[in-house]
Amino acid sequence: MINRTSLVLSRRFSSVVVAVCAVVVTAKLMGTDLDPVAPPRILDQAALQQQVANMLQGVKDKPVGRVTCPGSVVVEVDNEFECQVWDYLHSDNVSVKIVSDQGEISVNRS
């Protein structure tokens, strides 16, 4: 037959196990970031090239031919990169900078 002391110790031990498990689960959840990581926003390359061409049209009396910009440009304010602009058989690089988190750009033709 189980004596009274064993029964009390058994209940206390069960309470301790439950408390320890609760602490472990809580610590695990607090240390885990439950928000999914959003993929970085990327500018559409064709739309970017068209926008650069439109912004350069009529600047310095030079016609704008083909524009080539890098693919996979991450939308991040102050991100700078270069695009290549063709005027007939000659090409120049233009500096492009992202100026807003909506993907708005500024173009500087040197």
C-alpha cells in the first residue's frame, strides 16, 4: 500500500514536471520568430528600362535608344546601380538611385 508521504511527493513531482515543461515551451515560443520572412521586392527589369528611357527622353538633346538595366534590383531606398543607354552606336552609363520604398527612381546622366 502507498503511504501518504509517497502520494504527496508524487503530486509535487508531477507539478514540477508540468511547470518545467511550461517554461520550456514558453521559452521556445519566445525565441522563435513566428512572422514569415517576406521576400525582397524586386523591380521589374523591362518596366525599369522603360522608365529610365522615358526620364532621359529630351535630356541634353540626345535621343535615347536602347536601355539596359540589371535584373533583380532590390527595392531599397538609396540603392544605386547603373544602366547602359545606347545612342545609335555609342553607349553611356547612367546612374540610377531608388528614392522611395515604392520604387521611384532618379536618373543622373553624366
